[in-house]
Amino acid sequence: MKDAKTFDELLDRKYGKVGAKKRNEFEGKAHMFIISEMLKEARKEANMTQQQLADKVNTKKSYISRLENGKGNIQLSTLIRIFETGLGRRIGLTFL
């Protein structure tokens, strides 16, 4: 691992090449972490509690909490509803 020259090389060595099961699992968790941090930051910028956000999008506070802690899976439609309806934010997607 010490002789890896790029972050991608490090990931390849530790989790396998892109498409490998272990690599996919790692990247899925990494993406969920990023989404959870973005959600938490947007909610705080909106000066809302988890309960207020949950009420606004018709869900439970415990669900918002799980998402913010990176512990749950989220459907795209729910993610859009939370950000757009609950927080007044727009979501853009990029496919590579």
C-alpha cells in the first residue's frame, strides 16, 4: 500500500478494481456518507431540527437521523423530496 502513487491505486489494492464486489460496497458506503453530510449541513443551514424537517416531508425524525448518520438506504424520490420540498434545495445528478 505504501508504494501506491494515487488514491485510485490505493483503492484498487485495498478494495479491488472498479466493479469488484468489495469495491462496490466501499463506494456505496462512501456515497452514503457524502449524502448524509450534505443533508446534515443543508438542514443546519436552514435552521431546522430533524423533527421540523421530518414533519415537513411527512416522515419520522428517526428516519432523518438514520440518514444523517449514514445508517440507512434512501430512494432517489425520497432524497429529492427531502432536499427540494423540505429544504428548498435543488438536486442535480451527474452520470459518468
